[in-house]
Amino acid sequence: MSTLPRSDIGFIDLLAQRRRLGTRIDDAILSVVNSGAYIMGPQVQAFEGALAEFGQAKYALSCANGTDALVLPLMAWHIRTGDAVFCPSFTFAATGEVVPWLGATPVFVDIDPVTYNLDPSHLEASIQAVLAEGKLTPKVIIAVDLFGQPANYPAISSIAKKYGLKLIADSAQGFGSTLEGHHPIHWADVATTSFFPAKPLGCYGDGGAVLTDDYNLWEVMDSLRVHGKATKSDLSTQSFEHDPKYLNIRIGMNSRLDTIQAAILLEKLAIFSEEIDTRNRIAARYNELLGGYVSVPTLIEGAVSTWAQYTIELPNRDGFAAFARTRGVPTAAYYPIPIHMQKVYSRFPVGPNGLPVTESKAGAVISLPMHPYLDESTQDYIVETVRLFVGRNEI
């Protein structure tokens, strides 16, 4: 048994990957620096093509961050005041945050107690309740691939089609995850992701992307990310001899992925499949070593997760976090205050009978260090820490 606390354990070791890629990253960055094409350079288009291919989509649109990736399709679909957008509350604020930007109303839905993802039965009950009340018009569902595993897209997609709703797969944590071999775009109208550095596919700053099979939607979002510029379709009906960004057809925004970040992501994408495989081996080993001591993660049948986080449940979550700190083991509690319980969001509706599962899990889950470069000896130390806490507290 180890007696001295470790001081070298990172919750996510970003520098291990940096060391592995080494000069490939250096060369990618310098190629952009030396080209002078710092905004929308050729690496951006190359990355979008590679990302679409990886994610089994026809088109990919990069943007400045994962939050903008969520709002761009909502803007393109003209979501506005009086519209209802259904989403989980057990997620990062960005999922619900983008809805009021457009004057629309988020309706918070409970989660499945096993996967932590959107509960299809409560989703449908929430849609029916909104329809019965008659004050809002259901328009969009945002499902979240929490902690890296895909939501129950066959069931959620069926509900979306039944009620004529658009479906967004918020894959900020789960891009690269699959269900029966399919990426979420197989069921969703769009899939969005974030390239925040701590994500499974992260850059060296902020970045995001939207994947879709709908060219017309892609073209409108391309316009919106550059201040509502004229698209090829717009110009097919009128003459404009200047840069199309100076002919503003829509009220848009400024949300472009930097060329340097695209160049970095091209190198990271090349090893992403291997890293997902490694993450799954590490998660399986965690499950084997911790099963019987705490509640370990369970995946939906047929799923491959990206394991953005490895999340367990145990009583006295905060007590365990404090104990882990004494041994040098970092942890993270996602999400201790669900969105609907945040004061600023408390005015928005929740589904029928509230969100009891969400509120229960918010006080019980805690995530352990997880990344593709976690070695077995460090993992053994983390497992030992969990077992010691459980043993001392007779959980």
C-alpha cells in the first residue's frame, strides 16, 4: 500500500499527447505561421473534410467554440420566442444557455439513472405537457452524449419524428462515440462538438464544429458564422462583384475556427481512433478493479464511448473528494448544481413531476482521472484510493 501522496497525477494529462505528437504539432503550427493564412486558411477546409468523414457526415462546419456550434443550427432553423427546446438539465450550462439567446424557452427533461443521458419516456411526457398547455410550440430536442457515451438516439429520434421536432446531438463530450457502429448524425439533424482542450478531441484553445447531411443547412450556417455573408445560393439570384462577406443577407455572428487550431486538430484527428480504443481499455480496467466497491459506469447496449470522463457513484461524494486530495488524486464533480436549479434558469419549465433523477445524481457522481495516457501503476493508485475510502467508511 502506498503511504506518501502522489504529486504527479493529472485529471487529464494534455502534455502526454503533446509529447507524443512532438514535431508534428510544431510543424503544423509553423506551416500556418509561415503561410500568413491565419483566418479560414486551407487547413480549415481540410480539417472540415476529414472531420465529416470521421463522423460519418456529408458536411462539417467548424466554428469558434462548442457553444456557437449549438446555436448555429438553432439560428438557421429560425428558433425564436414562443418555441420550446427540450434538453437535459444534467449537463454543462451551454446546452441550455443558447436557447434564451434566441428568445426561445428551454424545457428541462430528466435523465436515465444508469446512463445519465436524456430519458426518452420523460422527454415524450414533457413534449406532451407543453402541447397540452398550448403556450409554447415544440421545435427542437438537444440530446447530450454525457461523459462520452451516446444518448439513446433510436428512441429519441423516433420521438422527434413523431412530433415533427429537429434533433441536435450535443457531442461536446462524446464526439467519436458510436451506437451499433453509427455516429449520432445517423439519427440527428445535426451533431455538434467542442474542441475545448480537455475534450477527447481538443485543440490548443477554443473551437467547435457542426456536422450535418443537409447541404442547405450547412450553407446557411456557413453564412451565419461569418456575419451573415452571401452564399453561393444567394449569389445565384443576384449580381455582386465583391467579397461576399460584404453582402450581408442574414444577421449572423463571428465564429470561425482559427487556422492554427485546424492544423493542430488535423494531427490530433489522425490518432483519435487509437486514443478512443485506449480510453476504452482503461475504462474496462477501471470497471474490473472497482466493480463491487462502487457503482461503476454502464453503457447503453451497442455503445462505444469516448470516455471523456470516468464517473462513479458513491455515498459521501464530497468526503471522497477530500480524501482523494490528501493522496494527490484529482477528481471532478459534474454537475453539482443542475441547470434548472441555477437561479438564473429557475424561471424556465421542467418536465412533468420535476427532475428527481437529475437532482439525485448531482450529489452522488464523481469523476476519476481519465485520458489515453493513464498508465497502469497510476491507475492502480487511484483504484487503491477509492478502495481505501470505501473500506474506511464501510460503504
